[in-house]
Amino acid sequence: CSSKTCGTCSAASCGATCSAVGCSSKTCGSACSTGCSPKTCGACSSGCSSKTCGTTCGASGCSGCGKCDGCCGGKCCSSDTIGKYTPTFQHYTMKIPKAPGAPGDKQLLKGDVVGLMFNGVILDSHKQTWAYDMCNGHSDENHQYHYHIPQSCYLESMGVAFAESPNWWINDAGDSVRKFDEMAAQFPATAPASPVVGMALDGFPIYGLYDDKGDLQRSKAFGGSLDECNGKMDSQSNYGYYLSADPPFAPACLKGSKIGTFEYSSYNKACPKEGIKNTIQHLPSDGQDKADDPSAASISIPYLSVMASLMAFVSAFFF
């Protein structure tokens, strides 16, 4: 540190370590840490509010970047850096049949997308990777946050009974995926009927884990009443798909005679890790004034972690 002004830095933080990381031209303030080698530090603070951050902003504890609003020195900080699987804001357009009709022969999906949940998150069908966040979702190389399995945060926010832990798919030892035939035991066997939580590409609704009789839905492969596409008729002869407690967990094929389309545009903006709020506005029943309809109240639903990725810019159209 012979050529630098160290202020009141202690030998422990500014001594040999300084020269080891090439600090000869750095001006250290009174609280300079050993991790500020690429920065002009001034009076360093844990939030970097008084630093000029360099090209490696975020690499040495500066992820907050203080008043830099996410970017420092012309470079994005770690909280905004778009990595291989970082979820970003998306604009989705899904067109589905207005009247899907009666279910017919199964149709294989032409892509990975099964449909959209009402929080704007994709329900996907590609091969499981078994790496999920606390809300049971994850992102892909398209930077699209999506679901494969029953989702803790979303379903619970919609009033659907759920397992005691979002780690229901992990074995008790915590070191492997739980055996498939043990997964259903993690959920209540009966609960109030699930609402519609999304729409499939063929126009049929997607329900949560419980049918209109309140029974936990099991897939066909595990002895349940669902068909090969994870769907069935309810007691009123209305067809719909269900999330199930066993594989495939969601529709792996579709039964509608017409299949809609799904298009997207991606934005080069990382989603906030702290999440955002989505407000679902209920629509009044036909012929009923909105002000008189109790279902017209808005519901603010918090979404955690990167689950916020697809909240904005979601569009749905019907043909």
C-alpha cells in the first residue's frame, strides 16, 4: 500500500491483502474492505451508496449498489445481470378457442407450452430437471419462468389446499427426488374443490389439485380417475384438466379439437428478485352490475423470488 492513501484502514484489511489484489492506485476510506479492488471506494459502505462501481460491480459484495439504481459505472450490477437462467419480463399472447366443445382424441403438444396460469406464468411440459425454487417453479434458457409441478405460492394464494412444505417433491433425507408413488401422501386426501387456475391451449380450463367432490386428483398412471391428458368430466359433465399429485402433474397432451397458439416477446430486463404484486380483477357475472357483484373485488397476491418474472405484459385473446 505504499503508493495509496489508506486513511484509517487497519493493517488487517489494507495491509498485505491490498497489495495482493493490486490496490496500489486505490484511495481507501475509513471503512475500506478487502473486496473493493476494482472500485474507487471513498467511504465504503455495505450498500455501495458512496462508491463508483467498476466493471465487476456486485462481485465483491456490492450487489445492492446503493443509489446506483441497479447499474454502476455503465455496467449492470449482479442483481440485474441476465445470466443463462435469469427470468426476464415477457410479453405473451395466447389465442385459444372460445368454445372448445367436447373432448376428443388426444393431441400431442407441438411445443412445450400447455397453457397459462392466471398469474401469467407458463405451464410447461418439457422434461423435468427437478430443480425448483420455493414456489415450485424455475426459469429456462429463454428466460421464461414456468411451472411443471403443483405450485405452492400460487395455489395457496388461490385458496387451494397444499402440502405442508414446498419441498414436498424432495425425500425426507433431503438428498433426492421423492419416490413418485409417495408424493400424493404429502397432500391432504380431501379438501374444498379447486377453482380454475389457468387455461390450456385448447380452451379447456385447468383446475387445481381437487375436483368438485373435493378429492385429491391422481394421475391415470397411479390409479387415479384422470385420463391420459390429466383431464376428466366433473359431476356436471364439464371437461377440464387438473394438476395432479403424481406424474405427469399437468396435461401432457390435449383433448380439444382445436389448438390455439402461443407467442412471446422477451425484454432485456431482469425480474426483481424481491418479487412484485399481481392484482387479479374479478369480472361481474353476465347481466350483473360490477358494483353489485361481490366477486368484482380485486385480490392482491404476493409472489416470491423470481416468480415475478411473467407478471407484466400478459395478453389473452379468443377466437
